[in-house]
Amino acid sequence: MIRRLNVKESTTLKDFLAEKLSISKAKAKHLIDSKNVLVNNQRVWIATHRLKPGDVVELPQVKEEKKEIPILYEDEYIIAVNKPAFLLSDKDKNSVEAILQKRFSKDIKAIHRLDKETSGVLLFAKNYEIFEVFKKNWDELVKEKVYLALSHNKATFKDKVIDIPIDGKTAVSFVKTLKTSSNFSKFLVKPKTGRKHQIRIHLSKVGHPIIGDKVYGYKTVLDPVLKQVGRHMLHSQRLDFFHPFKKKRLSISADIPADFKLLEKKLKLS
């Protein structure tokens, strides 16, 4: 659902949202910082942006994610979870790491990270010593990472290798087109390197920015369906790795979240 607000007098975006939504200015700024607020169909994330009479402000009604974290796998060394969107992986009092520390042990530590808006498989060590073994050997231990992405524009390829450096470093992603509709595509992506925002950058570079990506995607949003999207549509579906303590290869998969499935259906990509 999209909330549509009409501007009747000149004011700042922050003050306008605080008044119209009956929230504090701090909460209004937090909302603007999420980059989900549209002014005349354009993403705006500057709190002091000046509104004028006749402007239209729109924002999606994003539901708060429950703090219950689904456990996908657990042994005496690690825990794998299906990370919900809108939660940081670690280093925050409301992160997945913090939630697991309260639920299990304060020694739990994230072995790797997913972007805040990315859902899917996320791995944690049960203490610092275990974390160190995984972190030190991560590139060798990881055998395959598989992501699903819903993107703009109809793909004209079945398989594609994207080899575009990021921050001066080699970055390679294998992309497979799973389904297309008139203006959208569903991709399976296997990153072979682990650069920051790699999949989001790579898909954007080849003309298929991920739907809902406020950094590498489109800043103008006209489609009423896309205006309801509160996050980038990227899901870590599977992680295959060699367990250094169990001495065996594990494959851990995460169910596709409801918002992802719903958008797939609306865009005829399911």
C-alpha cells in the first residue's frame, strides 16, 4: 500500500512528514534516510528538501519485521539463519547478531554479512575462535553462493558472465535468466568474488538494476506497483561451504520471503 500526501504550503520534507504522520522529526528523518520517500515520483533522501504547494509525497507502508530469526542449521560450532530484510547483520543493537546473542550466547559473531535490505542465508560462529578459523579461510571455504534478484528491463540473454572491476579490484558474477516479463527479469546470480554491493553494481552496469535499489537503481518511480517496494529485491538463496570443523561440505538454503514472492507474482515472474 502506498500513502499519498499532498503539499499545500512550502515546508521541508522532514517537517512535512513529522506533521502529517504525527511522528517526531527524528523519526521523520529516519524515514527519509531509508530512501523510500518519493516527491513527484523522484526518490528524495534530503531531510531539508524544500517542498512547494502542489508537490505530491508518497511512501510505501513497510511492515516492521518480526525479531524472530528462523534457524536453518545449527551444530556446536555455527548457526545459519534466514535473515529477514531490514535488519543489519551485525554491529547494531537491533542486528541479527545482537538478537542471536540474546537468544543463545553473547559470544555469537557474524562470519559474513548481507546488506540490510538483503534477505537470506547468513552464517554465525558460536565463539571468537571459531569465527577466526572461518574468517581467515573464508574464500577457500565458500564453494558457491546463490542469489535471486528481481530486476528492471527484459533480459535478452540466457547466461552471462559479468566481469567488471569494483573499486579497482577484480569482480566476477555469473548470471542466469530464470524468467522475464514485459519490463522485468528474474535472475539467479552466482558471485565468484565478494566485493561490496557486487551483485547490485554488476546488474546495474549491464542495464538491469535491481528493483527497489535506491543507490544503483532508478531514482524515478512511476509504476504504482514498484512504489510499494520498500527494499531492493535481492535474496541469498543458498550458501555452499566446507565446514572446517566437521570436515564436510554443507549446502544451506533459505526460503524466499513473502514480499519477494508477492512481487514475483505481480510482475509475472513467478
